[in-house]
Amino acid sequence: MTSSAPPLQRTILQRLLQELCPDCQRLPGPFPVWHGPCPGAQWWPLAQRIHQAGGRLVALWPDAHATLLHVTYALEETLAWVWLELGKAQKIPDLSPLFPAANRLQRAAVDLADFSLAFDAPDQRPWLDHGCWLREQSAPPQPYAFVPVTGEGVHEIAVGPIHAGIIEPGHFRFSVVGEKVLRLEAHLGYTHKGAAARWRQRPALLGHELAARLCGDSTVAYSWAFCMALEAALDWRVAERTLWLRALLLERERVANHLGDLGALGNDAGFAVGLAHFSRLREDWLRLSKALFGHRLLMDSILPGGVRTDLDKTQCALLHAQCVALEPELLTLRDIYEGHAGLQDRFGTTGQVLPGLARQLGLTGLAGRASGMAADLRCHGNWAPYNALDVQAALREEGDVAARVAVRFDETLESLRLIRLILDHLPAPGPAVAAQQNLASTHAVRGLGRVEGWRGEIQVALQLENHRDSLTLRDIHLHDPSWQNWPVLEHAILGNIVPDFPLINKSFNLCYSGHDQ
């Protein structure tokens, strides 16, 4: 499959960068990435022009020393990675009128930079800083200033930050009349752990181990994105078989998560037998992963330059047979879900995000495809091996829980097809890890990796330097698609009743740990 990005759109991006950021250059790697400094006067015009061209904001973050502010924009599979030099008493234009997700990204950037940068934005509330650990304070911490809703009969329901079971911490403030939700505002950041600083303390070639542990349900996606960025920075050529095995691992991770979510969604709607069947199917899936790859969640399966475990013919046959056996069971369960009046009554029109709102708010990934947003790097990116697999994107436009359930069914079936196709066309065996290239001469080079995880696009941007013949990470930032999607969840619940929130929340199933880092 060749790249499907419209040539005109790619030309617009290149022309914009040539006009506004003339020092941008092409980075090596499987995706076209243009990177370079952005003059201060062009920070807002560049964002505005990319927005007008149909682009989207992917990530925004400060560097480790708060001397640069980085941002990445996407037009189809093409990416612009630019940075702004930060000066004293500088007010940076607010990007949230163009890209609403920028609001919380900017607030987090202020916290991470220890308030050494400032945005010309109305919302100046902290995001990651809960008033007790990011900086020393002479005054006691103040309560987070949730936006109040007033009116007759309006009252608030506070949920979290501590939840039952193993759910990670996050605070949700509902403003309701009766059971109808008028407003929901979330406050996250409770699991921020300073992961970037930990990376800078480790050898760069061991950074994949930390990436694998950033978010347990996306360990493959984060590991591959990290290794892709590292390999791009080092111009490290990876064997073709390695790329195909990485794709197989990524699709197995996607299937495992979709099976778990489909069962949980049935259970949240009162259909416990759905949870029982999908739990059985997921358990069988995880057990085979453990047997063949050494870990139920495929932890540490991807490492720089290669993969930890290769497959022989017998193992390939086991994986193939599991896909063949799972498909009819999945089709039967889909028929049951779609034919069950109780489930469809709970799923249909619940938590709806229509395509217009999804486009305005920048909804991405699985949830975005359920609301008409067709972005999927596996389809639109000309990167191996997906450019040879003709991936069919799952797409719905209803934008409700039913649509997000349907996308999960479609994507699981497509992943089963892709796994079988990968197994049938695996390139000939070779070294598990490619030889290192360009290591000794490395000095302050950048690399970027992008992978379509099961939630959506995961991005890793890093800068390497060779310090005393030791390869280290000067700077690194990992971006989870939940940054874009958490604010959309707040819109999805509006007009619904409070008891529907667990169902709507599960239909998005967003990440705390990958968001907070």
C-alpha cells in the first residue's frame, strides 16, 4: 500500500515551514518529519495556518531546562516538529482557540518548567502541580478551582481522586440537576512521576525498558515508538523481519485490550455473560502471549534494533490457529451484542460526540474513528510493514457508546486478519538485533517515533548526545492520545444521566499513567 496522504496537503506543510520556519530540515525515519526552530513572531501564524489547512496539534512540551518550548503538528502522516526559544518575561500566544487540547498541555508545560514560562491564556490554573511537590511553597496549597455552575436545583457530585479497585487516581466534578449532567470537569495529574528525569539518568540504549512500563496496557506501542525514535536518531537500519514481528506484537496488544473492553462494556450495561465470555477469550490470548513471548502483556518484547523473541514455524502455527479459532466466537458475540435490546438501549445515543464536535476538539484514535475521524497511522502512514498490509480502518459516525463498541469489534477482526497475514508473509529469519550504526559520532541529534496504539497515536520525541563515549538522553517527551481525548469525555457526558458515566467512561477507556507520566 502506498501513502494515501493528499500530495497538495503535504506540499502545504512544506511550504508553510519553508515560509515561516526556513531552518526546518527532514529527520530520518519511516515518517516524514520536518523539524527546526520557529521564530517567535511566527509561533501563532504557523499554528493558525496549519489549523486552516486541516492539521492537528499532536503534542506540546518544554525541554528539560525550560529553554525551549516544543510542539508537533500533523497533516495526514506528515509531521512538523518545531520549537520556540524561551526568553525572560515572555508571554507565549495561547494555542487553545485553535486547538482546544492545547489548554491542558500548556498548563502542564508551565508546571514542568517550574513557572519559568507563561502563556497569554485566560486559564492559568496548574495542571500537574497539586500544590505540594513540584515546587516549594510558602503558603499552603489551595483547592483546585473547578468552574462553578449555578442555578436552581444545581448541585455538585465529587468523584475521586481515589477510586475503588485498581482504577488510577483522577478527580471528576459533576454539576447536575437531578440526575442530568450539566457539566463535568476532570482534574488529573495525580500519577505524575517525573519519568523524563528518570530517562535522563539511564543509558539511552536501555530507555526502552522504562518506555515499556509507562503504561501497562500499551507497553508494545510505547516500546516501539521509543525504539523508532532512537533508531531514527542513530540512523539504525532495522531488519525487515523485525518490523513485521513488531507489527504482530502491536496487533496482539490491540486485540487483548479490545477483548477486555468489550467484556467490561457489556458488564457496565448489565450484561454479565458478555464479561464472562470476553474474559475467557482474553485469558486464552494472554496465556499464549506468555508462552511464546515470555510475558502476558508482551513487556520488553521490543528493544532497540530488534525484538527479544523470534518465532519458529511451530509457534507461528499456534498463533495462526488461535486467530482462526477466535474469529467465529467474536462474530457470534457481536451478533449477540447487536441483537440484545437491553444493550442497544444502553449503548445507542449514549455519550454521543458527533463528527463536527470531534473535529473541533481534536478527538483522536479509536474514539475519534467512532465519530468520523478517519486518522489511523496504520492506514495513512507509508511505514513498514503496514504499507504492505492494506489495513482497513474501522469507521463510524454516530459517535456514541454503540459506535465505539462497533469500532472495537471491527478493529479486533481486522487485527486477526493482519496477524494471519503477517504470519503468512514473515520475511526470512535473520539477526534478532541489528548492528548499531553511527553510535560513536552521535552528538545532540533528534529522533521521533510514531505508532498507532490501540487508543490512538503515541509519539516519542527525543534528543541524544554522546557524552564521554556514553550515549545519553539529553531530552525526551512521550505523548499519549488521552491528552486529546480526556476533555472530549467531558462533553460526551453532557445531557446524560449520572449512572451512565461509568459506561461512557469505559467506552473511551482513557489512560491516567500515560497522560501524567
